[in-house]
Amino acid sequence: MLACIADYGGRVRGKGYPVAEKEKYVRRGVGLAPTNLMITSFGAIVNSPWGARGDLLMMPDPATEVVVDHGDIWPAERFVLCDLNTLDGAPWMCCPRSWLKAGLARLESTYGLRLYSAFEHEFHYSGVQESGGNAYALDSFRQQGDFLSRLVGALDEAGVEPEMAMPEYGSGQFEVTNSPAIGVTSADRAVQLREVTRSVARAKGEKACFSPVMGAGLVGNGVHVHLSLQDLDGNPVSYDAEGACEMSSQMGTFVAGILAYMTEFLPLTASSAISYERLQPNRWSAAYNNLSAQDREAGLRICPLAEGASKAGFNVEYRASDATANPYLLLGALVWAGLEGLSKNLPLPLPTNGDPSTLSPEEAEARGLKRLPASLGEALGIMENSNTVRSWMGDEFLEAFLVNKQSEVSLLEGLDINAQVAKYVDCF
Ligand code: GLU
Ligand code: MG
């Protein structure tokens, strides 16, 4: 059994113990040095505010335990996700999962709201031959053999609730979506889905790669997050036929917060240097902090409801994210930004219709429209100067994250885009 945490670099790391002793470790926790969170995506620790000092406890959450049974072809895998506590039992103020939970608790206690969300993951699978013309093709299903059915079976067994599995646009590219879930469970499922996908691919001697891009100019692997709100009785409260963009006032201000702070929290959702290769116009990802109905190039897409469909399914989709982001930081950023919108009662900006770059600078400014930062370095600079994001995270947490990501940027110095991509492809 491996007790695991997702670190700032979006990698999942852990420590193992015999399954027979798992109850003991749920009670006592498993020791961890704070600097473990500072391992960069590529494996090296460059800088850490904690150095060799300090001790934390990984506290396994038994509800997140996953068993992947590979039958005869590979040993079974077991892991459980953890919160990080200090030795006196309090949540550690720099723990990504606890930070998300704190935001969700505030959403509940201050506004009587719960987040209902679902992740979609795109990735490349090495077990198919490169071939042209196979975008979304039935033949892609044939080529991948039993990988997707094994994967969906493993996710089902692990309680991760997969919803759909499909070939995507790129050669060897696939997508698996999760059913929506309340609160932290949705982010837990994102971590579980990535790891189970990697595990099922490894068992077949292949690799599932979640790198945001696989080469300069090539199709991106996005992570899209569908968001809606419920009241404490589980009733959907996002839709209002009379509201701006058919959103209830609560949903409208929550969404306005995400749009207003998207450029400031972006490194929490697009966390690698090559994430910014994906966040460009004409890539079906996101290039602006814009809201738009049914537009797959919007930072936030208002998802359609077909005629007669239940309004309970009304949701928006955040598209400026990928799997180099820690799912707790990604969802946490959206929750804390939404809270900011609620507390300031921010108005919903006008949605865009078409390419935002065609708007005049005056019109763009009047709508609060900004081009997303063009590089991780630029995005980190904006985040560092954001008093708002600092107020959500606190100094120690924000600085640790920034140091981690600035280290990542320094490790890539002098490499061209394809050499950078190769490094991420190797570890994601
Ligand atoms: N692959 C695109 C991305 O990088 C998304 C395509 C889609 O809308 O499914 O986000
Ligand atoms: Mg897709």
C-alpha cells in the first residue's frame, strides 16, 4: 500500500507499507519532510524554503483507497491519498488538499453552497501506431486493443466513476471523463484517474502521457473542469432563466471571480513551461480570460443545454488547465477565485462571441478581458504580485509554490521548445 500526496509539480509521490498495517497508518499517519513537496517535476530539488528541516504527517483518507488488479499480467497496485498535517494534528498550511478543503468549507459555511464538478482528461497512449486520418475514429478504438476497456474496468472497480472514454483528435490521443462529484472528491478522482491510467498502460508495457503538448504546434492534452453549484440539500442552484447568461446570481458572481483572477492564479491550473504552448489562439484550448457560450476556445465555456434537457445539468467548463497542475491546486484556485467573486459581488462580464482578439483595446478593457500570460515565467511574475492570490494561500504557501515553479523554469533554461516538451513527456 502506498500513501500518496500530489506535490506542487503535479507528480504523485508516496511511501509504502504492508497492506495488513494500513489501519495503523490511517491512525498514526506516515512521516514526510516538507521539502518532498518541492521536488520539481523533473525529480531534482533545486530550492526549498524548508531545506532538510521539519516533519509532517501524511494522513491517509481511507475513502480514497484505490486497488488496481491487473490479473496475471502485472502485480496489483494499491494506493491511498493523504492530507498533510503538522505533528500536532493540524492541517499543514501549505498542503494542497487541505487548502482546497478550506476553500470548500468557506463556500459551505459562508454561502451555503457546494461545488459539484467533473474533470475531463486528454492523454496520448503509446500502444497505437501513428496514423493519419484517425481523429475521433472507430479505428482508433480498434488500434488501442483492450487498453480502454481495461482502464474503464479498473476505474469502475476503484470507484473513480468514469463517464466516457473516446478517441480524441490527435494520433494516439484519447480522453476519459469522470462523473461529477461534490467537493474534494472530484479532485481526488482526477489524481486517481491519472494514476490508474498510467498504471493500466504500464501493465501493458506502454505509456499514457498527460504532457500538455507532445511537440511544438501539435495538438494539446487539456484538462477541462466542469463546474456548478448546489445548495446544502443537494439542489442545483446554478441556473436561472432570467439571469445574465442564464446563471443564478450566485453562480454569476462565482464565475465572475474566476474570470477576474484567471490571469493571477493561472500557474495553479497551467503549471508547466509548456502549458503556455497550449494556451494559444486556434488550439481549442484557451487564450483569454473570456466567457463564451459553446465556444471551445473560451477560458470559461458555458455548456449548452439541449431543448428539454434538465436545467440541473447547467454548468460552465474551465479550459485553461492541464495535467501538470496538481488537481487540488487547480480546483482550489477556482474555488478561492469564486469565493472572491461572491464576497465582492462581482458582476458577470459580457460573454464574447468569436475571437476576443478582434475586439478593440477599449472594448476589451471595458469587459475586463485579458490575454493569458504567454509563458510560465510571466504567469509566475503576475501571481507573485497578486495580493488577492496571496490572501488565499498565505505567504509561506505562495512562496513555496513560486520557488518550486521558478526552479522548474531555471532547469529548462537554454532548451528549445521541443527539448522542453521531451522533458515533460518523459515525466508526465
Ligand atoms: N485538445 C484540446 C485542448 O488542448 C481540447 C479539445 C476538446 O475540446 O475536446 O484542450
Ligand atoms: Mg476533448
